[in-house]
Amino acid sequence: MSADTPAVITIWCLINEDPLEAAFPVDILDSKTIGHLKDAIRNKINAPDTVKAKNLEIWKVNVPFEEVEGNVITLDNIEVKRKLIIPATKICSGFDNIAETNINFIIKLPAATKPVTTEDYVSPKLESNDVVSKRQRLLQEKDENIKEICEMPCPSTSACPGNWVKCNKNPLKIYNLRPPECSGPPVSLFHPVFGQFLIDYRNHSLSIPAERYMQVQDFCNRAGQIYKNEGFRQKALRPFFTSLFDGIQPISIVTNNGSIDDDVLLTDNVVLGEKAVPILWEYKNEIGAGGKDPSIQGGCGYAKYWAQSQTIKIRNSSCCPSIILAIAGPWICVLGAVYLEKPVVEPLTDFILMLDRPEDDGKRIDGLTIFFESLRLAFRTLNNYYKNLRELDETDAEKIQRFFPYRNQYQVDGDEIEFTYLYKLAEEPTNLTWKAETVNRKIVIVKFTKKSNHGLDENTLLYADDESFKGWRMVISEFKA
């Protein structure tokens, strides 16, 4: 049998709040989808006619039998779980390996059942109301988060290891991977500057002014020096960044909600009368100095800046893309940040050594020159973006789109088809699947993935990127209720 030949697999299911003894197997082809699985489960449990397959909630879990033996199992006491909403998703797409000694799926039955009537049909009006309620919830979550960020202690206090665990809990305020479960969506989906920076950084043919090599060499010499304190290091490195970023000098500022940012570049939006921050710095004199991670502290500074009342117009008209430079001694890390319903801060690079080692024989300077030129281009992109940003009216349909990925069109037979995001199909921040509506009022699923196997039903597929676009493949399929 070839690897592509469908095979029958056995998966173990359990109704929510049932004991382990009530678990039941479902034998199904590994090529089948969640929609097929719902049908199989409905038949397996002999559900009454009033329970439709589409009303079953399917939750992916991976719980070994021995861990729950003798206990009633509920979704509430399972920490790692994911609700599977898209019927076209392949059953195997969410598992590296389906273990036959584990509970693989928890099934949640409808809270109440009723005879099938015309009321079961979801009218366009009800769908519209659902979209409105989900969008209002997004706006409400962001408003609540703004208040929470403003009430947080200043970044230098919040970022202390003992404080950060408390600051970022109940509720979670910033997605920054610290700890790892505080993971948000990839920032590169929400503004093209981040993906383009990574492309430029990896481009060894990037066009670079000849004088930049000498500037970077001098900068690396300055970065490798030993300084008395953070302020001296900051002062020594500022001239290079001023030259790199078109003569605009980084400055330190104090926000109106208790943040002192080491350095920022400010962009004036004359029309809105507000200042944006395309790039901000967080310095530590050496690794470990002050006992704080500059990437955490820089992320807190980003959140504090954009939560100010003085940035409300820009904040309500964009996802507030910024680049954070975390510097500790001769090391630098670039982070990207966007403000969705909560701030999302993601490292785009590792900590990079800004020195030329003997082993490098000068080659590291070449790589660092490309790195800094990529940063300069990213700054120009953000600077122009903020200068030209317009304020969106509350009634503007585009206003809510700042919460969604920036890609909003695909091609079919050479025609560009635009779509508008309606809402996310799962609450998990790392689930990259949205429901959308095309200009022709067709409801579609939009998914972003790094994998060639996108996990959607080929029969409903409308479009898929042949190769990744700035790191991610976009896949469009029909929405099947």
C-alpha cells in the first residue's frame, strides 16, 4: 500500500462529562474531514433526529487513558484542547500521531434539542447579527486591555521576573511568548513590514551604500566597548542610529501612563495631530544588568506608548505596527509588535552579536551591514505608513479590519477577488483561520500556514499560494456550514 493510499484509523472519542468507561472507538479513513467525523459520531451514539451532526462540538485533546482512569472527564479540567470548527479540516491535520491509547476527541452535545423546523436555518440577518456581536466583542476587549495596560506598573517594574508573572495574568495583557503559553499570532500577517524585513535580512544581494560598511564597522567597535552604565552605552550608539534612520535622532520620552522609553523615533501625522513610534529601543548595559529581559521591557514600553490617550486616533485606525530593538551589551534582537485586541510582540531575530569574531574573518561585518540596511528600509516603510495614515470613521467598514491580516484578495483565472474578514473561527490566538466574505457575497474560509499540507478539503478549495508570500501561504476554501 502506498503512502498516499487512505488507511482506516481508530480514534477514541468521549462525550463531555462521561466517565472513561463510556469512551468509544470510531473507525474512519485518515483522509476524511471533521465533517465526516461528526456524521460518524452521530451514528455511533444513535443520536435522536433532533441532534444534527453540525451541532456537535468536536474538541481535539490527547489524554492518555491511565491519566483519567476512574474519573469523569470534562473539558473544564483539560488544559490542552482545541475546538475544531471548520468541517473541511482533515482529521489527521491536527495530530503528529493519533495514539490508540489516548482519548483523541471530546464531544460536546447541544445543551438542548428541539424538532427540526425552519428555525434551524440561519438567515443572513442572523449571520449579520453574529458578525456584529463578534466585532463588538473585539472592540470591547481592546478597550478593556487599554485600561489594563495603563494601570500596569512602569515597564522597568513590570519586566522584573517576579513581577512579570503576576502582571501578565488574570487577565493576560500582552502576547509576548513569556511564558510560552502567552503566544499570539505571527505579526507578519498584520503588516507587510515585518515579512519584508526578514526577506531583506536574508538577501545577500541587497543594495547597500558603500559607506555603510565603514559605518557598521565603527558601530561594532563602539558596541563592543565596556561602558560605565546604560546611559553611556546609549549615548555612544545613538549617532549611528541617527545616521542610519535618515538623520532623525532617537530621543527618550515619558508617556502619560507611567512609561519612560529609553529611545524612540517619532513620526508626525499632521492630519491626525498625533505621533507614531515606528521604532523604539530598550537598552541594558550588559546581559543580566538590572535583572530584566530587555525584550520583555521593550514590549511593555510598546504597549504603554500605544495605550496613551494621545494616540487614540492612530490606534483606532491601524494595528500600530512598531519595531523594538532590544540591546544588551554588544547583542541586539529585533522584535515586531502590533496592537490587536491585545498587544502582540514577537522576536523576529535571535540576539545577534554586533562584533566581528576572529572566526568570521570580516564576514560578520557584511552580514551586519545587510541587517542594518534591512532595518533602515523597514523604518522608511513604517515612517511613510504613519505619515499617510488617515482616520477611519466609526461607520467605515475598513475600521474593524485592523484586527485582521492585511492580505485581502486572491486570484481565480486571472481575476482579483477581494474579501472582507468577518471574524476568527477559533478563540486560540495561534489558530490562523478566519471567516470572510468576498465582494460577490460568497462566504469563504481564509487560512494561513507554513505547511504544504494545508489540512483543508481539496473539494472545497478555491485558492492556495503556490509558494509562501513573505513567509506564509494563504489558502482559501468554501465555507460549508
